[in-house]
Amino acid sequence: MQNTLTIRRDIITMLTYAGSGHTGGSLSCADFATVLLFEELRHDPKNPQWEGRDLLFYSNGHVTPVNYSCLAEAGYFPLKDLLQFRKLEGHLQGHPCHDTPGIEVGSGSLGQGLSIGCGAAIAAIREQSDRRVYVIMGDGELQEGMNWEAMMFAAHYQLDNLCAIVDRNYKQIDGDTEDIMALEPLVDKWRAFNWNVLSVDGHDLDAIRNGFQHAKVCKGKPTVLLMRTVMGKGVSFMEGTHKWHGIAPSKEQAEQALRELGTTLDEWTERLKNG
């Protein structure tokens, strides 16, 4: 499996070169996104449209740094492309586009991913396919009603091939989710909609693996993994604050962050250039 430290180093470096983008959520998603792509998902980087693949949708499409890092490290496109993130000459847009290898659907208009996942999951069942469908979501987007309709739909049609993964970092662009529009008791709410609900430490790799395994064996209902995470995880001065939701580090901040992550900006830039 790819080291989650590698993914975090990629995130900081590509954001620094872009000068814009979403840092906090990309770092909070890094652990479970890495486990999912490198251990759980059936996919083929050499054949991105392989018919036997599982499907992964990022409803919180703005966390492209973690998405692109995982895809590049898996071999979907060269590592050097990460240095062209959000640049006109590159193909890695700020929000994902399905023209990029490994991206299933354009996203980032929050609240839509779970509905897309429901459509893909019910199609797989009707086609008698063993394909699994995963949807990564931000917690702030659960304040949108479309998600709750999708939750009802998934339970009604017993979409046990569907797994939603919520990045429960308690932060959104304007502050704390519980101050803006409270989501708690979130476990009880999902259970009331007849989902299989697991609350997971989103930075404990073994707990994450166990959560995905429980999702696979659950029959008759969809599963949601509520990943308890810390926004900005891995960089001390970014952790636990919504202020890093949608800004990129300066070169000086990147140097500090990468020192905490055991490397330097020059060293990691060279790795990406030569990768």
C-alpha cells in the first residue's frame, strides 16, 4: 500500500505550486482515501475504463489534491503532472473532470455525489454485476436536503453494494458544522434511515480497513462509514481549524509543513519531477 505520508507530502507540494486549492479537507481525507484506492477498490490504472472496476465518486470534489495524489501514485498519470495542478497547461483542474484518467464524474457541486452513487449502485444490481460503489462526502454537505433523499432511496432499494464515506472533521468553509447547522446525532440519523452505520477513527489505518470489510459483508442495506477526522491532519498549524478549508500554503508555510512530514519542498519537488 502507498504510504499516507507520501500522499500528504504530495498534497502540500502541489498546492504550493498552484498557489490555490483546498488543503484542510484533502489532509483529513488522506488516510481513508489511501486505504480505499490502494487496498479496497478493484481498478486498473492501465485500463481506467475496465468494465470490472468498482466505482469511486468524490462528492466533495474540491479535495482534488488527495484524489489526484492517490491516482498519480497508483499510476494513472505521471507524478510530474501534480506540479501542473490548477494550471492552464495541465490537465488537473481545481474540481475534477472526467477527462482525467481515474475520474468517473465531474464533481464539486456539493450534495450530488450520493445520488450519483445510488444510480450507479442500482444499475450494477440490475445488471447482476458484483461491482461496488463508494462515495466520499464532506460532512458540511449533509446540510443539503438532496443527500437525505438519496439516503432514503438507497435504503428502500437495499443497495448493499453502496458504501458512503463521510469525512467527519466537523469543519466547513465558514466554521464548525455544529455552529452553522448542527448534524448531531449523526449516527442516529443515518440509522433512522435504515443504513448500516459505523463510526470509525479516520486516521487509524486498521480501523479504516475493518470498516471497509464490515461494509462488504453487510447484506440488505447500504453502509455509511462516518470517518472521525481532523481537518488539516498531519501538519500542526493546520490541524483543527476551518481556516485551511480553501487556501494553499505559502512557500514558507510549505517548508514548515514538509519539515513536519519529514522532507523539504525542494526534495519533494524533485521526486515529483522525476516520478
